[in-house]
Amino acid sequence: MSPTDQKIPSIEITPRSVFENRRQLIKLAAAGGFGMALAPWFSRDALAIASQKLIATPNPAFMVKDGSTSYKNITSYNNFYEFGTDKSDPMAYADSLQTRPWTVTIEGLVKKPVTLDIDALLKLAPMEERVYRMRCVEGWSMVIPWDGYSLSRLLNQVEPLGSAKYVEFISLSDRKQMPGVKSNIIDWPYREGLRLDEAMNPLTLLTFGLYGEALPKQNGAPVRIVIPWKYGFKSAKSIVKIRLTEEMPKTSWNQIDPREYGFYSNVNPSVDHPRWSQATERRIGDPKGIFAPKIKTEMFNGYADQVAGLYSGMDLKKYY
């Protein structure tokens, strides 16, 4: 199935109920009428959800015809270990994350190193809406309408040197804002990386929002990377530094267990995770839950036409 199968108008992506519920909350907030019954929900969950609108033009070249996962499921079932290891922890605790002020430094093997605040990044290139399939190593998947622009737009601005071969992403690590950083499960900060040609591929998205709104905190606000042909942990969240290097950077999960998490981590149904098969998946939000029929996982998550050439001649079972 090609990502260019079908255009999806943005108006059809967000469920009406999501906007109606949020609109009602805004009215209640303005009137000062949340009430005691709503207080626990608002303090733990609503504050972790962003409401700032983004103007993003749907890009038909980056749409899939699979039905989009609901906003509720996208924002309540997450991996973001800085806020805890349970899938519900990010939504419960990410309200402590402060996304303003925020800067991202681009450094290393570039001609024009720079530090940009989030507002400058938002204005750097026209915002696009893209509907991407996303796949997790545990076997679940989502279809998410992201808002952003190709990372290459930013990298071209800083002019990588000829010696640059890799791009490293470093996430925020702040014990005061992120309770999970107090654990020793990861050697903080969280680090991820790509080969430079992977980072320059048009699919690699510098991402600021989803469903036409600024990224919720639990989804990696205020800026993250989305790489739809790789497993989800490659898409680093809450980025504060991008560094171009000549040597392959060390990445967090690869350091923890290189047998289970390779540097490339391309979605490849023929390469099993040591503890489970990667040949099939289940979509989050399916009303049948664990009894939902399994979906056959496609090579490169269905993006082979766009990215297979990046790995020509490579043994993808060795370089997993």
C-alpha cells in the first residue's frame, strides 16, 4: 500500500466529539465553572493536552488511506519514559513539562551552527499536515495526522559539511520537570540518531503538532522527530539539540540492549524481536482490543517506495 493512495481532507481527520468536548471545556474555564468534580481530571490530564491551533496544509503526497487513530488514543497511550514506563504515565504526569521558553541548538559538522527558539522553528518553513502509519516494537500501531515540515528544511539552513554522515537528536532531561528521569532505566538524556541521508529524506518530519494542534506534552512537545518507516522509539521527543557527526552516534535503546534494538530499527516483518514476532500488528483503538484481527506488517511500514533505496546492498537482518 502506497502512502500516496488517497487524499484525506483535514476536516475529516478530527472526530467531531473531540472538538466539541474541548470547546465545552474552554467555555467552562472562561466562566470559572469547572467545579470540584472536574478538578482531578483537569489537573492530571487536560493540562497535558495542548490546545494551540496550527495552520497546516494537507500534503497529498504524504497521506495513507487507513483510518486515523482517534485523538484520545494517540494522546493517552504513549511511550515517553521521561514521565514513566507505563503507557498511561505520560498523559498523567506530562503537565509538569514547560514548553516555553524552548530552544533547539543545531551544532557539530555544519557550516552555520545556530540556536533557534521554538517560534523561529515554527516559522522556518510552511507547515504541512501528513498522515503517517506508526509502528511500535511491542506490536501495536497507529495512524496519526502529524503537523510539521521535512527535517531537511532545517538541515539545509545550517549547511552540513562534507564530513557529516550522521545526525544525533538529544531530548530534554530535567529531573524537576520529568519524574521518570529520576530512574536509572536509561542513561539520560535520551538520544537517537539517523544516517544523514535518512534524515534528509522528505518523509522525516520535524514535528510540532498533530490533528491541527500543537503537540500535546505527552506526545513530545514542543518539537520532535517522526520517522514513519522506523519503529516508534527512533522518533525522538522534546528535542533540545541536533548534532551532526562523522561517527555513528550512540543511541539510548541500542546502548541498553543492542541485541533487541539496532541502530537502524527499520520496520522489517522478517526480522523478529528476540521476544516476539514483528510480522503482524494490532491497531490501537480497535474496539475488539486484544481480540482484534492482526494486520500483516509491511516492509518499511509501507514506505518501501520512498526509502528502500537508502539501504540498497545492505543486509537488513544484520543491520536491523
